[in-house]
Amino acid sequence: PSIGMGSTKPAMDSKSKNIGYGKLILFGEHFVVYKVPALVAAVKASTSCKVELSTKNSESEDGPWSTGLIVEDNRPAVPGYKRKKRDEMLEATNLVLKHFKVDTKQQGVKITLGGDLCAVSGIGASASNAVSLSRALADALGLKLTEEEINRAGYEGEKGYHGTPSGIDNTAATYGGVLSFCRTDKDPIFQVKKLPSPCRIVYASTGITSSTTKVVGDVKNKKDQDPAWFDKLMTGYKKVYAQAEKALEAGDWKKVGELANENHKLLQDLTVSCKELDTLVDAARKAGAVGAKMAGTGRGGLMWAICLDSKAQDAVYDALSKIAPQVWKTEFA
């Protein structure tokens, strides 16, 4: 089903747990900038949130009251992430509070963040934060919101991190599952796809944080200088996408893995991979992954590998743990 403005779909199970999922781009990073579809998967790991509200300050009554904002950030994170993102996280928090018309000058708010999603660039940690906060705040206020309303609140929070977000991360954080996403001249088009079976993955960080703006700009410059080179890669990607969409819908994880390998080769040719990413991808394949590729901006950041069973997942995890700063095991949600 397409997600539209008028969705009345009730909030799913995750609402009661006040969580927002993490996400990985499966297919289409960089190519998606040029208005072709991409596939994004929510991961099972998530950020959780608890909101506590004080009694509102009343000018007509005496009694105990408090105002102000306290955020206790207990999320697991890679070194430096929370310090670097602190101001953006507080801006996102204030945007969500504003969306729900909560004024911390009139009412005290304590927000506690937790969960098992390790905050790292590329996993959608900012969106999982904003969505989990939106669920928890709605819960504390006694509001019964649809998933679309949660998603919209999460999008407002994402503006604190990204200025003008695409909407893809908060949508994955809200709905879970796999999403197809395509930019248009107007609003982007999302479609939620439910997976027929779970999929085991391992993902790992290079420990390198790269600038999305710079890398996207470099690709655009190369495209402008050599349109034929880019068109050839785009043609290859469109073929990969068409097959990947069918394989995901069928739960054919072996085929998805093979196509991930093809997509990674295209991204290498696009010059957005790097030695560190390629080393992790190669190691994952040698350890038993049926496919592996970089995810997101590239020239650092994350890669992911797809495994057909727990034995392969453990072997890939162990192999990557020897050479990567951070490694995680999870499933697509």
C-alpha cells in the first residue's frame, strides 16, 4: 500500500513499546538522487523512549510544579556520536515537542532514550530517535494516533538533524519492513513491502564518517563531465533494482545476496566505495555471506551482509569483528 496523507491505518504493535526502527539502504544509494527507485529495509534493532510529564504550571492554584526539559540519552552509540550529534538531537526533540504543542516553560518533560540500536552514521539513528519520541509523547499525552500521524511527527523531528529530510528514514523507523522509495518533482513516493520471511544480516562500520553532501556532489560532477559513463551505470542499476524488488517480495534471500554483490560493483565503479568498505565486503563473502555491499553515503560508513542461517551469520560476524571497529547482528524487521 502507498502511504498517503489520508491514511487511517491504526498504529501497529511497536506503538505500545514506543520504539523506532533503524534502517539500511539495500539497493540504490546515489542512484536514487536521480529519481529512480531505491529499496530500504528497517532492521529489528530499535530506539526506545519513555516520556514523563509534570503537572502543568497553574497561575490560579498553588502546589508542586516543575518546568524545563531533561533528556537522558542511554542509547548505545559508537564513540563520539552522541557528543557530535547532541545539538541536533536537542533541536529534533524541541521540534517534536512543538509539533505536539508541549511547552516546557509551562510543563516539565523528562525524556529517557534507550533500546538496542547502536547509534552510528548510516543506520537511521536520528529517525529512530524522532519516531520513538513521537510514540512516547503521544502515549504520555493520551493520544491515539495512526501510523501516518506518528510518521509525520517523526518527520518534523528529523528536520532537527537534516534540515530538509527525504522522509525515507522516518518512514522506515515507523512502519518497519522494506520500503521502495522514489523521488519526484513533488513529494517522494513510498511503498511498504511486507517480507514473507525474516532475513539474517550482519552490518559493520568502517569507523570513517564521510560527508553525504560532498560525496553526492563529487558524483554529480563526474556525471556532468561524462554523461555516457553515468548512463551505463544507471542502466545497470535499473536492471538490478527490478530483479531485487521481485526477489525481496518472494523472500529469495540467495538472489537478494547475488544482486547486492552486483550493486556493490556498480557503486565501486561510481567511485563511492573505498578500500575499507571493500575489505569488509570481501571478508563477509569469504566467511559465508551470500552477498554483501556498502550502504549509504560510502567512502566510509557502513556495509551489510546477508546470511542464510544462524551458522553463517555467526561466522560472518566473527570474521568482521577481527577487522572492523564495530559489528552488529540483526534481522530485517
